[in-house]
Amino acid sequence: MTTDSAAFRIEVLLSFQRALWDLVTPGLRAVAVSPTYPLIEARFIYEAVGDDERLLAAEAEAYVVADFAPLVDVRFEAVVVPGFQSRELLAGEEWVYRRREDEPE
């Protein structure tokens, strides 16, 4: 693993590609990640969040931790953004997954 920001970003995006296998559910609207070495933060944006959604985000977190531990800190969170609200990136984030949907005007 490298600490170069561009190379680290690529490693994180590739890790997410594998981590999301079989974890994308109909309620998952998007996943935003902020890869800033030595921290990887991610928001799993759902229409509604319950125990299942928190467990899916934690499972993805475990897969990413396995790719980088103990060299990085990984923090994933399941958050609610109802379907009538648009999905927005926070500072430093980029999309790793977005389902197709009509955006509210």
C-alpha cells in the first residue's frame, strides 16, 4: 500500500468494488467515500436505516479494513436521505455507487 494520494484513492476505489459485492440492496441510494490517507470514511445513503442497513455498512467496512489494516482507520456510516431529497456529496467525498433515480427538482 502507498501513501501517495492518487495511488491510495485508486486502492480504496478498488477495495470498494469488491466490498460492495452482494451488499447493494434496493434501498441503497448511494455510497460516498472520502479517501484521505490514513482515513477512509464512507456514507451509505439509504431511504431508511434499520439494523439490516447498519449491518451491511459494517460488513463492507470489514472488507475494506481487511485490505488496509492496520495501516488506516476506516469509518463507515449508514445514513438516511429520503427519496424525495437529493443525494449530495460532502466536502472531500466522491461517489463509489449511485443507483439510477430521478433527482428531485
